[in-house]
Amino acid sequence: MTSQASNRAAPLMLGVDTGGTFTDFVLLRGKRIETHKVLSTPQAPERAILQGIRELNLEPLNLILIHGSTVATNAALEGKGVRTLYIGNRGLADLLTIGRQARTELYNLQPEAKDPPVPAELCIETGGRLGADGEVVEPLSEQDLARLKAEIQRLDPQAVAINLLFSFLDDRFERMIERLVPEQLFCSRSSDVLPASGEYERGIATWLNSWVGPLVAGYLKRLNEGLPGVRLSVMQSSGEAIAADQAARQAVRMLLSGPAGGLVGAGFVAAESARTQLLTLDMGGTSTDVALIDGQPRLTREGRIGPWPVAVPMVDMHTIGAGGGSIARLDAGGMLLVGPESAGADPGPACYGRGGVEATVTDANLLLGRLREDAFLGGRMRLQRQAAESAVGQLARQMSLPLTSVAEGIVRVANEHMAHALRVTSVQRGVDPRHYTLVSFGGAGGLHVCALADALGMSSALVPVSAGVLSALGMLATRPGRQQIRTKLGVLQSLDEATINQALKQLAAEASGDLLREGVREDQIEVEYSLDLRYLGQSYTLNVAWQSLPQVERDFHRLHESRYGHRMSGDVELVNLRVALHGARAEMALPRVESSAMGEVREWLDLPGEEGAVPRYERSELALGQSIEGPALINEMASTTWLASGWRCEVDPAGNLVLERQRG
């Protein structure tokens, strides 16, 4: 057997995270992990991926690529979806425009009018209406179908979204409409995208899927063409991988693709340090994502993208426009503001030397000495201190303050934005962050970890191995999976276990087909059942793991009391059945740190605001159990950790930096 054939028998695994500023790569080569970064190419994200693969000298035929894509996210946030036709029942053409009639500004009597998701001329009505009991209220006639066909031809859309009332009970009318849509058009039906109650949420999910679907499909096609023979998967918003050929039809499930990889990666590496209660901070170049993990990342069915609800399962996180590239400026009153505008990848922060002229958080960290001009990206990219001084200097002159004082102010404002986000996802949900470990990652996370832990009164933090590319590492640590939902309304006490078990098993059988088609073995598929429950008359549900009728009712009462502070004596109503299916995770273990030779101080630095010289270390040279007291600077290829005064860190066997606040 040739060596080439041998290599192809054991393909390499590559995790890729496409961020707003950088595209990150983590390669699993045997038991060795290699990391890499290139600047993102937002107009054509596949170019950065192809560039990184070339620089890593990888052969596509010998590659399994799992990646997080921002194509769906960016298109939705920037309003750059395709021309989409929305088909609903008669009298309901304006369903997506009316929505839930919720007001974003409760006390604003003259709110600014917002454009509807779908222009009125692209909303058309038809028959095929069902009642809440599944009975036909209005049939879908041949005349209806002929009229729809003519309207599709006249309006010439690029995609079609079909959302008929109660189609989750009987999808025949939606399927009839789907069959008349020309093959070249991207088509989504609500009974496939989100077969659940809530006509508005179901409609938005279906429209989003069609609105950005052709863009996702085109991107994946270009990536496949650039990597012939590669086995390509994409991270879903729920933290599970899906084959690329199936992902193209499920674009709405990719809206938090990259951030989900970060949470999976954080949980994976923290488990190596025996830590399961985590508050995570993913600070990249453009934004910061925060989340809470109790063993596993939490999922929500009440997520949002921009102004729209997204009721498909996604990781429960809070995102703010604060990253390394966040731009600092003064408002009309002379107050210093940071973000949410970002310099992005092009031109990027001023210190990148690519034409940026506005001060950013990255420029401020460079002027404070926490980023080194010659140590960025392992020395592959030299930062321009003079450009940073010029950018921050403009603000300093306006504020009549020293350069370093303004740099410190930029960092403090950015820290306060992130601390507020961390409180939103913990304190405001009744969780005391002092009992959790702050896991900080992303290219800029380690620079702010100590300040943020101090702000929340936390005494423990962790900077994972490969922190600067942890989302890409999470792509490798994820499992193929699916999340399925089906509405089944009924008072819990009037149902029987056999009926619920049968319905759950049928739902699992339908969902397992996708995993089997991806090559997942049937004996590797794990199935988890749960129910969405509420007190009769309530609008919102709580998700409870399914065991038995008596147990699930007890668990619901306890969860309701824990979440809302009280329980009720009324009937409990079943709303949705949920099934989560997972395949096996690829065998992967973090390389263990075995060196006992203590890493030496590379240099001593004079940093603004610090008394005495500050040591700088190379993270790759640190030994197992080596302890460092702050202040200190710890460099690695993809990120930098600023260990502040009053903190100490120790290297654990997995290579994680475990930070503890010193007492006294």
C-alpha cells in the first residue's frame, strides 16, 4: 500500500471558524493540534478558508472539514437576503408585518416605522386552510394552484416561503404548493422548517430560511468546488454538525454557527480541568458573545437575529458589539464611546497598517504594552505602533488627556460593556457568577479576563489551550446531530404514556434518517426526549426531560418554581414534543503537557500603569504545574493573556491556564 493511500485511509480533521476579522483553523494531526489564522474575506468567506488550507499544505482528498459559517448571519443582519415570495392563507398576507404587535419602545408614542420583512407585493394568499383540529376549513383548489403558478412566474422571485395555518398537523397543502414551484427556485415550507404552533414564529423561520438559503447554498457550492473531494460539514446554531449538502436546505439553523462552536469548545476544554459550571466570554475582532454552561451549553427556542424571533433551537447566548476592532469615538457631549461599530478585517484596527485611521480596542491594548508589535500571530503580522498612536492621539487631543490615559479609558469602557453582558446572562437570570469559572477565549479574550472576573466578583477563571481559535477547536469537538420538534397540544393529565412514547419514537425515527445518510452508524445514535410544558392558559413553555408522566409533571413544577419563584395548582399543558439525536464525536483528546522544565521569562517590560518591570512568557514553553503571579504577559500564536496584579495562574495537564484571584 502506498503512503498516499494510507493517508487517505485516515483523513485529517480540520475545524474552521470564519469570524468578522480573522478566519481560524485548528488541525488535528494524529494526537497533535496545529493552529493557524488568516484575515477574513467577508465578501467571499471561502477565499480565506482556501487560503488557510493552502498555507497549511493540506490535501482536500485527505480532509474532513467542519466549519462555522457567518454567511447566513451576515446576510440576515445586513438585510441582504434574496427576493423572496411569501405564500400564506387568505386574509393573512400581512402576518409577518403585524407579528405579535410587540413594541420595542414601550413609552414611545411615535415609534419610527420599520420596513416589513417581506414587501406587500411579494405576499400572496391562497386556499388550503386548516382549523386547529386539523380539519379542512378551505380547500386548496385547482384554480388556487393555477393562480399561484402564474403569480410565481409574474413576480420572478429567487426563493419561495410557504406558511399555511396549522400545517404542522397536516402538511399536504404545503406539499402541493411546493411541487408547483420551479426547481431552480429555493423553496421552504413551514411544516418542514418548524412544524410547531405559533404561526408568526413559524412564518419568520420559514421566510428566513428562504431569504438567506440561496446565499448559503451558493457559498457552500463555491467552497466544495474549491475543495474537490473534501468531506464538508457545517456547525448548526444548536452546537451540532450537519453535512453541507443538507445544511444548504436548513440555512435558518446556521444563524449562530460560529459562536456555537465556541461554546462546544469551551465545554470540552473546561471538562479537561474538571470544571462544568462556566460563564463564557468569546471576544473576537468584531463582537463578544457571552453564555452560561452547566455541563452542556443551554439551548433556547426564543433566540433572535436582528429584530426577528428565531424559534429553531440555538445556543442561548448574548452578543454585543464589543471586540478588538470596536471603534472608539466621542459623542456630541464629549463622552467616550466604544463600539458597536467595528473596523472589521478591512481595513481593521489602525495598528494593522491596512489603512484604518480610527482608534480601536486593539490599538489601545498595543499602546498599553499588552500586545507586542513583533509577537502578534506568532510574529507573522507586525503591528504598527505609530499608526495606533496617531489614531488614539486624535482622541487624546480632543479630550486633552495623555495618550495612555485615553488608551486605558478605551479598555475600561469596553470592559464595562462586556461586564454588563455577563451580568445579563447570569445575575439577571438568578445565577450567582461567583460560583462559576469565567472561561475567556477568542483572539482578544485573554487581555480582559482578569478585569471582567474582578467586575463580577469571580475568583476563578480559565484561559483554554488554543484560546484564540477555540471556536475552531469546538468544530472538531462537536457531534453530528439534529433537533426535531412537533406540536402536540393536550392537558398532560388527560394523556397516557403510551401515546407520548409512540409519538416521540416516531419523531426520532423520522429524524434519524438524516444522520444515517451522513454515514452515522445506527448503533452510535443517542436519543434524548423532552416536552415543552406550561400551565394551562400560559403563553410560554418550559422544556423538561421526558421520563414518565408523574415525573415530568413534578419536574415541571420544580423548574417553574426555580425559574419564576412560585408554582401553581392548575393543569399542566403539553405543547411540543422534542427529540435530540446525536452521533458519536470523533476521537479527540487534548495533548497532555509533559514538560517539567519551567518556562523562562522572555523579557522584562516597562508597561504604563505598572510599578516595576513586567515579565513576558511564551505559553508554549510553560511547564506542567508552573505557577505565575501577576502582573505578567503570556503570549501565544493566536492570543495574549494579560495576568493582572492580584491574580496568579497555573498550567494544568491539558495546557489550560487556570487563574485564581489571590486572597488578602
